[in-house]
Amino acid sequence: MDGTVHSDIPQQQQSEPRREPPAESAETGPDPRVAVGRPPEAADGTAETGTRPPATETLRRLVKPREWHELPTPLAIVRLAAMRDGLREHNLHDTVGAGGEGDRKPSGRPRPRHRTYDGSGYDAYDEDMGRAGTRFDRNAPLEMTFPDAGRMMSPSPREISRRLLRRRAFQPAPSLNLLAAAWIQFQNHDWFSHGDNHEAQPLEVGLRDDDDWHERPMRVRRTRPDPVSHTRSDRPPTYENTVTHWWDGSQVYGSSEERCRRLRTGEDGKLILEDGRLPQDDRPGLDGIDLTGFSDNYWVGLSMLHTLFAKEHNAVCDRLRAAYPSWGDEELFQTARLVNAAVMAKIHTVEWTPGILSHPATVAAMNVNWSGLAGPRFRRRYGRVGDGEVISGILGSPMNHHGAPYSITEEFVTCYRLHPLIPDEYEIRSNRRGELVDRVDFAPIQGAGTRDAVTRYGMSDLFYSFGVAHPGAITLHNHPDALRNLVRISGEHLDLGTVDILRDRERGVPRYNAFRTMLRKPPVRDFHGLTPNAVWAKEIEEIYDGQIDQVDTMIGMYAEEPPKGFGFSETAFRIFVLMASRRLKSDPFFTDHYTPEVYTPEGLEWVENTGMLDVLHRHHPELAPALAGVGNAFSPWRRLR
């Protein structure tokens, strides 16, 4: 495809087979179809063996093409744009043909003016695109996504957790605060969930004699199978996203009408809040959990943000009610939801992402994604300039799926395995004077203990405490102990380090070198090429028995040396380059329907004038002293003395 396919082109044209990627170039790297690990040809035409004459090595370093992050910022932005175009063309793969349910069905109805409860009906030629209960697609070609059943336990995922992931000493990410860790989980719950894991035929992980895990073997539930039966044995397995694929605030509002109705007062469009708190979820087995749109893996960090954006929704309702007194509950609710979801998407795009990826080119690129080179002031005064994304940003531009129906992908899920962000110990401090109130580990502030912890400490102290604390760095040997022996609210014991490795293997995510090559990055040739840390290189080589091509993608990404200012690997970043803009560009409510007629002039003004600091000031004015002089709400706040 040429990357210009519009959503209103008939579906048979959107499904046209893609061109094969180019074999290799200095910009794109090797062809991902080439067998991973094959020694590439050296400059003198001989096979690369890992050793070069000194003169050859010096020449290679002198003529080596510069990476995008090594270029001056304007050139780096151009390179990033070219990278995104290549990813759009070669790394969007539709999995619907992997089952027996038939072709995608046209909508047969006008595109809705507000978000639907289950995310359906946004595309005229695909009623179910992005709907809750539809499949994850892939960034890797489908032929690369068959799970290798013979290597599911090779090497042992538990030993990887024990020897490569286990936190030896807390490694902080000093440029961020702990709110950044809670935020990304809050956003993940809007984008993807594989649902409750399958209890039948669990994966069994063998344990070493010195392993003190409470059961032998360790049993890990399998990912819930795709409910659509398969009829073709030549296709890889697929899995269902149980929440909407869209950036629609479904973690706050739910992914079904039934769920959403339970969260609403039924008057003035508002969500239920009781004395400034979300109510208790009254479903069996959810003691201590808030009633909200999506509450899996709940803890105080999520409770803080779910409550904050329920308050923000109600504040938008008040603004709309003042402007449109004749509106009923449904019109107020649906419009406020549009505005609140856009505020969350904006915060993530222009605040959280530049906070964790603080390279000048990525900061500029994310702002261009949202408001273009001309910037938000120009757009407010003069409107959009043309239909392109560069001058005026994606907002209000024509919707475009770039040749593949929109969805979240399995590889995108893999890149968001960011558990090292979570500390094991938390200092709770007073928001008034900054003194230490309590020191607590993770267990009492998660699951069934969540609401009691919020009651005990209060939202104000929790927000301040998170604002002045650091999350963990996303790297090896920094996976929290609390998550490597987690007791869920159901009573299930999990080592999430082990589970993370198994999930990628189970779902057919290519291993690290194959993952790089499908993104047109050169494979690493040896373990010292994987990481500059010689100790880590030796440890990884030992556990993978010298087989560089068997290194799991998560391990490779944790081991990489990231670009300057980056909080995670450049390999993961390539998936974000593609999917960050796609979540906006495929959504009619960020493109064709981002208009005053749909959002109202007041709603658009709210989005334009609101950032995370504004949301915090609006609902927690007592935090103003700690926020004084803070430019990004996800960077460390001012410590009070």
C-alpha cells in the first residue's frame, strides 16, 4: 500500500496485499525475512565472524551511518517521519483472515456523533473495527508469529526472572516521579486487556532445587483462547482484546453500555462520586476496589487517577450544563466523555511521552503529532492549514488507517511491559509540610487493600508522595520483588517476571533479534553487542546458553543502552512511533469529528487549555505549593520542608 488509503475507500481496497519490504538499505537495515543470526557480509565481502582487522574496524566506525538520535534535531525529526512512513507500510498486519468468521462487515449506519459504548461503528466499511471483543493485530508479519511450542520453556522463564530481572537494589529513574508509573498503567487499561486467563491446562514451569516458590511445578494460566474458532491450520493463533482498542477513556467509562450505566448518576451527565471518592465496587470478590470502568490489577496509583478523571468528567459536565441548559443527561455525558478522553490523550502525547522520552527530537515530534509545527496558538487563531499532519497536527485531519484496519497489536502490548517502574517501598509524606507519615511496601496498597489505604492516607498526601518519589528505571535487575511474588485479589500467586516472558512466547511475539529485523534494525551479532554492560552480557549469554537468537524481546529491550534522555529502548520506541500516531489518526473523534459541532466550542477550548497540571490544580488546589515552578506534572515536584 502507498500509505494514503482513507477509511472511506471500500474494504476490498483496504485489504490489498502489501508490497514486500526492500531487501536492505543504509536507512532500513536488513530484510526481516532473512534468517536471523546469519553472519552478514563484511565490507571486504567475507562473512562477519565478530573480529575485524583494526584498520577495518576504524573505517567502519568512521563511515557508520548516524542513528536518528545522533543527528541535529531538525534532521532527526525528518528521519523519524521517514521511519514512521516505513513502519506504516510494512508493520501493520491484519489477523482477521486467521479465523473462519468471514470478511469484515460494513457498518450500514452513519458514523456516530459520539463515542459508542463498545467502540463499534466508527468506520463505514468495518462495523467492528476497534470494538471490544475484537482481535489484536500484529506489527510482525503473520508468518513470524507462530509460537514455538518446543521452546516455550527454553530457557526457563523462572530462571530469567530470578537471574536477570530480580531487583538487586532499587535503580531509580531520577527524571520522573512515581505518578508517571501509575499513569502508564492507567492508560494501558484503556487500550488493551486479554481478559481473564484460561484455567484449563496451565503452563507448567519446572523449578530448580534451590527455588523457594510455593508450589512445584509453577503453574501459569494460559491466555484466554480466541472465542472465534479457527478453521485454517496454516495461520498463527490470535487473541481477543476485551476492552475497546480506541483511545476513548474506557478505563474510566467501561467498554459496554451495561458497565457504563452502573457508573453514572443519571443526572446532568455525571459519574457517581461519594464525598469525592469513587464508590466501592459491590461485585463479589472485589472488596476494596473502586467502582470504575476497568479495575484489574488495582492499587492506590490507579485509584488516584481514576478518581481524578471522574472529577474532571464532572467538571466538564458543569461547564457544558452552563452553556447548554436544555441538554439532557445523555448529551451532557457523551460530550463530556469526548472532552475528557481527549484531555487524557493530550496529556499522554505532549506531557507523559516527552517526560519519559526527553530527547529534543521526540519532544518536538510528539508536539507536532498533536498540534503541528504551527503550534496550538496558531491553530486556535487561524484554524488548520490543509489536511496534512505536519503543519497543523493530526487533530482535525482526515481519518486514515494506512492500509490496515485499526487495532492494538500484540507487539505493542509487549513494549508496554514496564513493571520495573514500580517500587517495592513507598514513603507517604504530608502534602502540607512534607514530613514522613509512613513507610509501606506494595502489598498493603494494592488489591483488596486499595480503598483502605486511600482512606488512611488521603488523596492529597498520596498525590504529593507520588509527585516527589521516583519510579524504577526500565532495565535489567530492577523488576520489583512485590510483583515477582504477587498475591492477586483472587488468591492466585504470580511471578510477573516469569509471566511476562511466557506471555510473549505463548502469543508468538518474535524473539529479540527477529523483532529487530522485522523493524528493519540489524540483528545483534553477539552478547556484547546486545548491551554495553559486560556483566549483563555474560549473565545473558550464560542463561541463553550462548544462543543470541533465543534472547527474549523483553530481555533484549531491557538490556539495550537507550538513546540519551530515553527511559526505555530504541527498539520499543519504533513500535511507539507507529502506534502513537495511529491511535489518533484512525479515530474519527481525533480527526474528522474533532470539530466544534461535535465537541462544542466550549469542549474544544477545554481540551486546548488543559494539561495535567491544570487537572491537578483544579481538583487538588492544596497541592499548589508542591507544583510551584514544575513544568511537567510527571517530573519531580517541589519538596516541601
